[in-house]
Amino acid sequence: MTLHVNGSMVIFFIMPEQQNTDLREAALGILRENDIGRATKPSPNQYPHLWNWDTAFIAIGYSHSNPERAELEIEALLDSQWDNGMVPHILFTPGETRYFPGPDVWQVTRNPFAPRNGLTSGITQPPILAVAALKVFKNNPDKKQALAFLRKCFPGLKRFIDFFLKERNPDGTGLTYIVHSWESGLDNSPRWDPLIQSIQMEYQPEFNRLDTVYVPASQRPSNNDYSRYIYLLEQYRDVDYDQKAIFGKGLFLVQPVLFNCLFYWSLRSMETIAHLLGESSDYFRNAANNLQQAIQEKLWNRELQAYFDWNIITGQPLLTETVSSFAPLFTGICTEETAFNMARRITNPKGYWPVGGYAVCSTPIWSPSFDPENYWRGPVWININWLIIRGLQQYGFFDQAEELTRLTLELVTQNGFREHYHPQTGVGGGAQRFSWTAALVLDLLHDRPISHLTD
Ligand code: 2M8
């Protein structure tokens, strides 16, 4: 048995229990290494700031062994919240220059709602913070402390929900939209190719990429795509990050399946949190019910029997199937029949689960866009597996969930805590010593095989 930690290989000849203990210790070591004070960065060099949904996963990882630290992670991220409720996708570490685009490029203080120190980006990321907060509460045996934590962060969590319902709700159903592929969290997914390529740039932005210093360029977005990412940023900066003006530009407006399913899960978590705090939960329950209906009505494609993102600009679905099409599985909002079909597709060796390899591919093998090494275009991601495992469990596919858990832990044990993995060989790619991989391994190890059923 081999375990790769911090790039070096440690050899173990041990029994599974001991193996789990070593993996747990190694995972905690990664989180400690990426500690930047009140919170944890995603990786040592590639991502040296705080990222929104990474922080939520990290808090979940810490919640089993160090509830105080888990609480601090969420509180640190909430400190970056804008006055309009948006929790930005990045909270920058002062003086840190290894990441582009930094605060000098974003210049968010042009917007009256942005924090006055200007140390954030001007867009958001998948809203999973409320889910994390509830898990942190549940995993803390000291319920007095846990409740005090919920009470403290409830207003911020609610304002983050309000942001989507007030500022990003064009249909009035709660089906929220994103304005940049960076907001999706699955930045380089082939789903965005047609949108990104249809952006007519009025000029060529000038910049130096830093994301290919520590990670091979072949695993990162093309220069062509990256120019458009920066062009979008500059277009939004030009209108001072005003939400209506950004919508009016009509450059990238999508209602994604995964993003909305995470939002739905957050609404359900907020319903529980409100209840625990003795507050009215009607607002969250109603919003969740409306969103559930909207996902079914607008994102479910009856003809193709699958969920697809909705492109607001063309008024058409984006008919590119990727792993994110399965998100309704982990929210429990699809029918038993659909869940059965999804489980069959996920375990299809020609699609997402290669024979002798590792599941779940972020883009199916049969897709012309499949690339096993380029991020979000094929590699296996531990956060996605964690969500799929929950989905499989929810619908009673326990054997498949257990096998995916086993494979996921084996993948990390043998190849280190990487950002993502080659689905056929298991070789790690992207950033090294990656925090959410470590954090979610901690959660998977904690209570196998059924870790999420009660939430
Ligand atoms: C990746 O995104 C950042 C931009 O936000 C990047 O590539 O520079 C994505 O995988 C995103 O989901 C993740 O939150 C971030 C940090 O891990 O990296």
C-alpha cells in the first residue's frame, strides 16, 4: 500500500483500519499546511487566497475533529460579504501576488456594496455555505456552542440567499443565474464552450497568466478561453459590478443545473437552521418549493430525459451532458425512475465510470470534448464524487455508493491529495496538496457507508 503525501511517497504495509487512520492524519496535515490564519487556502501555490465553495467543503472536513476551526472558516468567508448579500468567489490574502487576476484587476470598490478594503473578486460561486453551516452544527457535540455559531452566522447566510432571490431571479421562481464560468465552479466545462466562444470581444485584453506557472498549461483553459474570462471581468468592472447592468450586457447568462441544485440544498438547510433558531422558516421553505418546481419545469428535458442548463441569452437549453446533469440526484428532487436512469448512466463504463479506472468523469468519455487531464473536461473531482455518493445513497443505491466511496479513497491514497485525477490511470493533476480533496476525504472516512442520509 502506498500513500503519497506532499509529493513524496510513503510506503505502508498495513491493515485497512490503520490505513484509514493514516489517510485521516495526512488529510488533516494538508489542511494545516494550507492554513492562512482564520481560514484555509485551496492549495499552497496555485490558489493562495480563500475561495467561496472551497471554504464550505473545508469547513465540512474540519467539522468532525475541530468544530471551532470549522466555524471560523465560515465566519472568515462571511467577513468578505458585500452589502448586497453577495459572498464573493475569492477573498484575497493581503500582499499575496501569486494569483492572477488579483484585487488590482477586479477593483471592486467601484461598487458601493463592496468591502471598503477591496480585497474580493466581483462575482460569486456555488452557494453551499448554508449546507456547510448546518453540517458544522450537526457534527458538533457541544450543542450550546453549535447553536451560538448558527445564531451568529444566520444573518449573513440569509443575506446570501437574499442576494440570489433579489438580484439573480429573472423568472421570479428562484431559478438563479450565473454571469461568468468562474461562478459555476466548473469553470472549464465544455458546457460553456459555445457561450464563451460566442463572446465578441471588442478588444483583446492584455495580461500575463499566472495559472500555468505551477500547473501544466495542458491542464488549464486555453489562452483563447482565458482572454474571454478576463474580457468578461473587464466588462463587468466597467459597469462597476452593478447586477442590472451586468444582466443588460447579455454576455454570459446561464441558469445551471448544479448551481441551482446547490442553491436548493442551501434553502432546505436554511429552513432547518431557521427552525433550530426558533425563527420562521416559511421564507426558505416557500423559496425551496418554488425552486424545485422551476428546476423540473425549465431544466428537465422531457425529450432527452435529462437535466440541462438553460442559456438565457438564446432562450434554449445547453444540450451538453456532463456530470453536472446528475445534480438533482443529491438534492433528492428527481423521480425514482429518473434516479435509476442516472445511476445507470453514472456507472456506464463508456460514460463516467471507466473499467479498471476511476469514477466519476466530469465529462463523459463518449463526449468529443472529453479530455482526461484538462480541468473539468474529464478528470475525476473529489467534491463531485462526494455529491454523487450522497445522491446514490439518497435513492437507495447503496452498493454503488459504497463502491464509489471505496474507489475515491483508493484514488487519493494512491495518488495524493490532488485537485483532480485522470479517470483511466488515476494519476493526479492540477494543484498539489489540495484542500477540498483532503476535507471531503475526512468526511467520507468519518461515517462510511451512509454519511449524509440524515441531512
Ligand atoms: C478553480 O477556479 C479558479 C477560478 O475561480 C481558477 O481556476 O483559477 C475551480 O476549480 C473552482 O471551482 C475552485 O473553487 C477554484 C479554487 O479551488 O479553482
